[in-house]
Amino acid sequence: MKIILNGDSLTGTSYYYESPTTYRRYSIKGYFDATTNEAVWWDDQLIEEKSGRYGVSIPGKMPLLSRADFNCPGDGRMMLDGKTGKIEDNDPKGDLHLDKIAEGSFNDEWNEVIDNYLVGANDPELIDKVQNIARTPVKSPVSTIEEEKPVVTKSPDPIVISKPKEETRPVMKPVEPAKPQTVEEKFVTRKKTFVKEIPVSGDSIELHFYDNAEIDGDSISLFLNDKLIFQHVRLTGNAYTIKLAVSELNATNELTMVAENLGTIPPNTSYMIVMVGETRYDARLESTEGSSAMVRFVKKSEK
């Protein structure tokens, strides 16, 4: 398995093999939970399937979901210990023990990223480009690769047996890492999508933010009247709560949610609950790489 951290998300590839010519290869998705030090990933898409000439079956027919604790005891050792099982079970029971090795058995698009991760290959845009290159699914359920046979050519001269040409692996040219956008640049360049208008009154209002769907590593920033007030807000099943003093608000206010990442299941969605005194308002906020969700707070006129 080759696993790469991209923000809070995990990507890469996994191999299930009997030999270098008999294997299944999947793209993987997942996320890393820094609060629990747990990596969660699953086999997402079957992208390659090969069997040798005499192969009867290919390992890896069943894609797996894995949950493991990351352990780095020193001396260059890195381990993932946890559980694995069928994706549909969502609660793996089988034991999982993975150790980092110096070199893998298969060469693919991820080699250069891993080899140069600490010197520029950790750029999210570069990782996304490699991920798109690697995510090319097989067109048929099974591809049987037979061993190449010598080619016999006829000529007036004695018969010559020519060896098949060796397959050359294309060399991936280094890509100059693009400078990632700041959250302020994302706020300015993305379209604001109006979601809801909420009347406010009293001394203060409370805002509670949750991940609206499966917990997948969504992270957001919040802007109030074009000013950044909170960033790196990680959405989970537990509420992230903030308070706003009504006296410090304008007559009309815009609260904009900007996605810092899209988690492993785009788009970035947040469920927001607003408590104005005893009155509750809620809204589903959705943010993508091209748009941000905006809620408008309007002060009630005092009579």
C-alpha cells in the first residue's frame, strides 16, 4: 500500500498480489483524525487487474475498509495497527498490521511523490494531478496477461528469433508546485451563494456547526462582513460553537462559510444551528472550490 497525506485527507493506492504479474490494484480514499491519531481508508476504485499465464485467481476481489492507529516508535519505523474488513460492514473485525518498508514491489505514479514528499511533492495540487493520472479504471472485469513469446521472422537468411521489445515506463516530468491559495484568496475568488436570512435580537446569538453528512475531514473558515473571524474549523459530529455579540453587528450582516478542503466526500457541507434567544434557526451550508455559502443576519428594528 502507498498512502499519501493531502491536508486532512488520505489518498494513494493498494495492491493485493500473488506475484508481480498476478494482482489487483485499487485507488484508496480516507482521512486522518489528528484527535484520535487514527487513519481511516478504504479501497475506492479498481484501477488495474492482471493475471499471469497460469493464474487461477487474483487476490483482492473484495475491497476493504481499514482503521488503524499510527505509531512511530523511532529508528525510522512506522506502523499502522488496527482492524480491516468489508466496506459495507463499516465496523471491521479482522486484524491489520502494516510496517513501512524502504521500497515497494510495484512502480507506479506515486513513487516520485513519496520519494520527494519532503521537498515539494507534498503540494496538494501536484498530489491531485497524480491522483487523476492514477485513477484510470480497468475497462473489463478481468484482463489476462499472457507471457510474451519470441517472434519468429522469416527471411532468406537463417531463421532469427527476435526478443520482444522491453516495455519502457514513461518518465513523469517534475511539475513545478503551484502556490496554494490562502483562505482570503479563496474567499475573494469564489462566488457567494445566499442560503438564508435570519433575524437577530437580544444580547448575543449562538452558532453551532456540524458536519452535515459522513465525517470525512471537512475543514472551514468563517468570514463576517468580509473579515476572517475563524479558520481551520474542523467539522465533526460534535458542535463547534461560537457566540456573536448583537451590539457589535451591523443592521445587515453577511456570514460566509469558505471550504478549506472538500474532505474525502465532496462537497464540503455543514449543518448550522443558530440560537437567537429561545428561537432556533437551522441551515445546510455547502461550499465547493468555486462557491461559498452565505447567511444574512438582520437586526430586528426596535420599536
